[in-house]
Amino acid sequence: MFYIQVNDDIELRTLENKNAKELYKLIDDNRLNLREWLPWVGGTTSVEIIKRFIKSSKKQQADNNGFQAGIFYKGKIAGIVGLHGIDWSNKKTSLGYWLAKEYQGNGIMTQCCSAIINHVINELCLNRVEIRAAEFNKKSRAVPERLGFVSEGISRQVEWLYDRYVDHVIYAILAGEWEKIKNQKREE
């Protein structure tokens, strides 16, 4: 089971089937907002689909290929953060996330991603973490920018989003860069 206590209000943990109804309701209540940038929202039409997602997430974790964690804010599920998989040969991974609209703008996602990056670099001993975000998704792009990631370029028309292709900005941070940023923050 994956678990990180981010702060007094935020915890990240493996989803269980008992979370399926709450997660589905959160997605359904935020469908229009999430659909703007996430291609899977249109196909998420039932609690059963969420249960399949939870099952595949547990398999991903059991296969040592990353994880998907529920973001629990003050005991309520607020979104998801996780790894798209792990390239163990090259010691790298990519991070994905989403947060319900009512929880946005409070630094929750930045804190969650920071905790995940600490875990990935310090516990899993990976060297590189990527975040890819649609070019015009300012909120999603703000997270790696706040965390000190380097913008490495744009992948053109890399994702089909319902009725159009979108470009992704590729951000990355290396273990040495992350440690340097953490040390600078300690000194401040």
C-alpha cells in the first residue's frame, strides 16, 4: 500500500474499492472542468469503470511500475496523483495529476507533487521526473514551474483531446537539481 502524509490536511494513499463511489461522484461533479484537459473523462461513465481503474492501479503498484494515489484533503478525496510508469533501466518516470475545481488554488497539488518527487528520488532512487502538460493548460503547467522543473520543449500535436490535437510542454527535473532546490529552501 502506498501512503504519504503530506501535511496535517493532505494525505496520499492507494485507492480501495470503497473509494470508488466517492471518486466517481467527484469526477462526475467536475466533468466539464476535467474534460477540458483530460481525454479519459468522457469514457468514465460508471462506478464500475472506477473500480477497474482502482484494480489496474493496484496491479501497476504490484508490478513495481509506479502507482496512482488518491489525494485526500481533510479526509475527502480531492483528486489523483501518480506515476505513468517507471523506466527502471534509465531511472526515470513521469508524473500525472488532476484536482477537483473546488480544491484548486490552495497549493494542494504543488505540495502533493513535491512529496511524490521526494519519494521518487529518495526512496525509489530515480534520477529524472517529467511532467507533461497541454500548452494552454496554465494551471497544470504552473505546478512544475513552481517546483523548479526545467521546460525542455514542446511535443507538437501529441494528444488527441476529443475534437483537436494539443501540444504538450515537457518539463523535467533531475535528482541533483531537486536536491539543490531543497537545500536552497532549507537555507531561506
